[in-house]
Amino acid sequence: MEEDTGTASPGSTKRGCNLDAPCSPKRVKLDMQSTIDANPHTSSTDTPRSGKEFQKRRDAAGYPKSRKGKEKDGKNTGRRRRDYPEAGAGISDPDGREALEKAPRLPKRQSAILLGFCGSGCAGMQIQPDAKTIEGVLFDALVRVGAVSSDNSNDPTKVSLGRAARTDAGVHAAGNLVSLKLITQISGVPDLVAAVNRLLPPEIRVWGINRVQNSFNARTSCDSRKYTYFFPSYLLIPPKPGSGLYTTSHCQAVPSSKRLSIDEIHSFWVESPPDSSKEDDLQRKRRWRTGPEAIQRLREIAQKFEGTHNFHNFTVGREFSDRSTQRHMKKIEISDAVVYGSTEWINVMFHGQSFMLHQRKMVSALVLSCRTGTPPQIIEELYGPRQVFIPKMPALGLLLEYPIFESYNRKIASVNEGLSAEDAEFRPPVDFDIHHSKIEEFKQTYIYDKMREAEDRKAVFDAWMRSTDAYSGDDLLYFNPKGVIPTAAVVKRSERRKNPFREKRRFDVTDFPDNSKVEADEADNDGDEQDVVLDKAQLVDMEG
């Protein structure tokens, strides 16, 4: 729809306009209104509508009401206008303007791309301007292979790009799903999956491309997601005696005048030499092995996450009254500890309908409750209206296993009755299990091995453990043997806290070059997360 520039074309008659000079749009609207007011009985042949109807259909500025909000609806956000070819290129039309030579339009089909990736070195899953992301690399490969036309190559929203789960920077995924409209029949490309994989780095793999129903949406059609978090078992060792966290977690249970006996101090620290360095402690931590009692305690605490709860304390930017913080966890499973190399590892599997931004806070609450002797009931306390701060675990241990589409698969099962795979109406189910062997091989090479190698070289989890133990403020006072949230630990948005817990940016990455440092200092602070302001649209887009 072209805008009225306010310039009278030859042969036209606009009331109140000098035909020899251009009129501004504002002047046109005012003159038209004054003419209507001055001639209330003007016939319909002179004016398109009566003065009252004119006012009714126009806003205070004189613009049609139907235009309200058009410039703010975001439909064209991020889109670029097509650049016309230089003079001499293309075919001239009768007016002497250059016309574009367009490639023939090829049919697009709603499709689902099943993929896996190692997130190291990427700024997350979702496309971002001026940043390397998983979707950005994938979309570029689709354009180059011809599955996305050049007309749509500058704006993924033109092909309705969406994802089942959005992962943060550095987070890995053995399985994720992207939905978009693809050109699936490409001349000279008999195997689209193989062609796309040849253009992708080995850290990003496409497992399959499914034709799906037109109504399919990667996020809304997804029923649930499975995540796994891996961490060394030495994180269950209680805080070092004399450390900040040790003091705050014990001061509420043990009178300050009473000294703990040797029997009340964990055996790991009893055996530690007085002059032991952090390097010596790390070697002993890696040789340490947890027992069945600690694993059982973890499982008892983890059960408190199952069911539907208010997870406002396990994310940022959400209030207790926000209904979107209600999430349903189907199952939390904790496997027995397994030794890889010199370190014992534990993995926790979270199966939930959807997850809030910074779900690593759930693992942190689980681990810190266990190592401080806090009763499982503290998790229920954290669902309550009082706002507290929960630190995030390192990003290194988080893995998206795969999204699940049970409802969609049941729906198409009935549609596919009586059809063969060759029929045009047939739609295959979204199933990651058929790619199991390839996915497991990829996980071992590009995720597990790299995760353990990064921990062996940089001791990421030990650095996080010592950074947390060093904190002596009030923010973590709720980790105590009573399992209650003291008033001093409650966060009030309108008040500045004394000595707030400062998270370190270095624990949000999974890629550690040889010359990088994991030790966190004050310059590495991530700021106070209570200052973070995100609107609901941003938060929804950042969750999965």
C-alpha cells in the first residue's frame, strides 16, 4: 500500500491545495476538515463521507484509524528492503525503470529439522545480529544448498523459523528441532540432509528432515523436553571449615561459642593437611568417591521438583504472581556415580514440559542443599512468595537431550492410516530414537569428551565450588539445617542488598582456550541479576 506523499498529480483536484505547489499531508487533512465543517450539506459526490463519519474514522492526528499501530506491530522488524540493480542490469520496463530478474519460485514445504550440536564457541541457539549462533550457521547452510531462496535469505522470519528449545550460550544439544518452510525438491541435490551436513562444521549435525503438517510449530507442538546435567561428585563435599558458606550454613544450627568436634567435620577436610594448597585439594577431590547415602539424599531432594510448582525463584525477571512461572516437571532421575579418567561424575536428568530461563539454578539448589545438610523441604520453601537469590551452576555440564512430540505423533498416526510413505499426504513422526546410534557417537566425541577434557584442564567445577564457598553474605542463608528462609535472605527489589552474591561470567561459557583463565576475580562479575529487566516477550523467547 503506497503512502500519500501529499503532492498533487496532474489533472487531480485537492481542496485547499495549490496545484502548482506540493501540499503537506497535514495541510491537506486540515483543509479537508475545514471544508467539511463549512459545508455540512456537501453532497457525497464532493466528499467521500460526512464530517461526523470523517471524524469517526480518523484519529486525533487525522490519520485513518486502521493505520494505528501499523508501524509498531513488529511485522517488518529486521527485514531489509530489496536493493535494485544498477543501471544497465536487468530488463527495462516501459517507464524506463529497471525490473528485477527473479529466479523462478519453487514450492516450500513446512518441515522439521532434527539436529544436534556442541554449543562451544556459539552465542546460543537463536539467531542474533553480529554473533555466531547455531541457527545462524544452519540457516546459512540451508541458503547455500538452495533449501531457502535468495529472496528469503536475509530474514529467517519469512520462512517462519522456530525452535523447540532455546539453549543458552555454550550449551550443548544431542537433539533439538527447528521448524521452517523449506524448498525440499532441489535440482542436483538428491540427499538434502547429506548436502546440508557437508556445509556444516562437524560440531553441528542434521539427523533428519521431516515433512510436517502446515500447522506444526517447533515450540507449541512440543510436549516436553529432556535435559541432563553432569557434574563431578566432589561437589557434594561440604564447604571447607572456615569458609564463608561453611560459617553461614552452620551459624544458625551451632552456637558461635561452641567449636565443632572432629567427628562433626567431614572426613575429607579432617584428612586435609593444614598447609594444603588449592591444587593439592583439587587432586584429593578428584580421587574422592561419594557413597550411596549422598546419592540417596540427592534423590530425596530432587523428588521435590516433580509435579507442578511456581519456579519464580529459579529464573530472573519474574514475580511470584506471574502465572507463567507455573511449570510441570514430569520426572527427575539421578543415576549412580560413574568414574571417567580420575574423576567421578553424576548426571541428573530433568524431564519437564518446559523450562525457565537459567534452569541451572535448579541444579545449584539441589547440590548446595545436599552439601550444606539442608533438608529437602527448602525446595518447597523456594516455591513460596518470598524472593531469594539462587546462583547458577556452570554451563559446562548442561545438555539438551531432545524435545518430545507425543501429541503431534498421535495426531499424524491417525492421518497416516491407510497411507504409505510414498503418498504425498503421509507425514513421518518426529522421532529422535531412529537416529540413536549416530546421536550417541556424536555425544561421546563432541560433548562428553570435550566436557571432561575442559574440566581436566581448567577445573571449572572446582573454581565454581571455591567461588561459592567464599561468599559470606546473607543471600545464601536459606541453606541451613533448619530448611527455612530467614528474613535476612529475602530479596526486595526496591532495596539494595549489602554484600550481594556476584556471579561470574566465566561460568556461563563452555569453551576454554589454553591461554584462558577460569579463576574469577571482581572484574569478572556478572552484576546483580535483580537489576535485569526483561519483558515477557523476551523471556518467552529465551525459554524452552
